[in-house]
Amino acid sequence: MDSLLPIPPGIRNICSRALIDVGTSATRIGSRLWETEPSSTAPLSKLLNGQELMASGFSGVSLSLAAGTDQFHAFAQLMRTDVHFGPSLATLARSTIESLGRGWWLLSADSAELMRHRATAMGLAEARAGARHGVAVRRFFPNGRHEAVEDPIAAAQELFDAARIAGEDAAVPRYGALARAILEAAGVESPAAVYSHLSGAAHGERSTVGGLGSRNPGSDGEVAQFKLRMPIRNARMYCWVLIQVLDVTMVRLINLWDVQAEHERWAQSYARSADTLEKIFAWVLAYEPSDEAAGTLYGPNGLDA
């Protein structure tokens, strides 16, 4: 099939199931790791060097992973609906990469001190951005109580000053840089171009959104009707990029705890989903319907389904 044609509903459903499978595995493994005390020989123990897990900046990793997997699941669920979506899926893909990119920046720190430095720098940058836009900040406690933070910048500055490492940059990379870094770490080809494309779709840029649709003849046979859809080639790219980014994050996370059982569970889950995606996209791109069966993959109404 022409890769510019919309991805058929049945193929979307198969891709969705593969993504849900690997996304659910990531969520469950992440939850188990956070509840597991690392062994004395695990890389995480050496990294923490006696510090408490959540005091080391891992709270930022946890939140980034939670947000990233939430967006990953939203992408997978939206892909399987009966309605065609294009820019919305690209936007979710971009958000997933940005969220996991924040966590990757923390995970790439080579010491607990550097991780905490980066995590508190992020908190300070967020407090300053929130203040510029009049965003209220609240502090939540384990018992469910919460209260307003009178001076969010001062509170964040205090935390950063306590964690700051002399000579280390206090600036936080912008979202684009964080996204490109994790895309590169995941082995994604042309990471800058991929991120630019996803950003263009999220912002509604003409040059990008124009490629996420199809033009069908109007009722009079002359007026072109433009409909936003998800071309096969885009669906393939988005799915592969997402599982590659999730994979590099999970491998790094599991390596820190060095739990062999989780290594095996993740490897099996990733291989299963990657194999499904590889086979289904190879099949649909090689599919050549006869004239009589041209509408089979799209249902009785063809491309207008």
C-alpha cells in the first residue's frame, strides 16, 4: 500500500495493543522497582552513597516517568478509536518524549549529588516560570493536607542552594534539547528532524499538518476535501520512536536496580511489541488489494470511514 494512505482501522488496533502491552509492562516494572530496596552491590546503591532515594532527585525521575507513561498510554488508546486522528497523536508523541527526556536528564547524572542538583534546578526553573504567569503553588503532605506556598521562588531557591554543586551549570536544558538527547540515546535516526516534525504538528504548522491528511474528490468531483488522518508512514514512525524512547528509559532504570527478573520481563515485553509492530507495518506496506477488495482494510465506506 501507499505509505501516504491513512492507516486502516484494523492495523491501528493491532498497533494500539502492542503499545498498551509494552506501556503496561513499563508501568508495572517501574512501580515494583520503586518499592524494592536496592542491594548493596546494585549501581543505584553506589550512586546514592547512603542518601535516601527520594532525597537524591529520584522524585523528579518518578514524576517524569509517570507523566511519560500516562501520555504513552493515551497515545495507544487514542490510536485504536474509530475516529481518525493525526496532529493529536503527534502531540501526544511529542509530550511523551519531552516528559521522558526530563527523566533521562536526571538518570544520566553520574552521582546522587548531581542528580539532586539537576532536580532542584528544574524545580527552581519551574517556580520562576510559574511566577511569571501567575500560577499558584501548593505544598502537599502525606496525610492529604495541603497549603499555599507564599513565595515559591524563595522556597525553590533554598532547595537549590542546598543541593548546588560548585562549577555545575544551574541552567536547565530547554524541552527541545531534552527531547533530542533522549531520542539520540534511543538510537532514533535524525532526532532533531523527528522532534521538529512533532512540534510542527503540535503547533499546527502548515508544512507539517498538510502532510497529515488526504484529499478526496468533492461531491461535484471538482472541489477537494481535505481531511486530517494518520498516514501509514507517520503511524509507523511515531510507534517506533515511542517504544525506542521508552526502552532506553526502562533499560537505564532497571540497570540501576540490577534486578535480573525485571531485565527479563522488560526484554520479553519489548521484543514482543517490537516484533508485532515490525510485522504488521511490513505486511500493510506490502499489501496490494485488487480492485474488488480495495476497500477491505477501510471497511465498506473505504477512506470515508
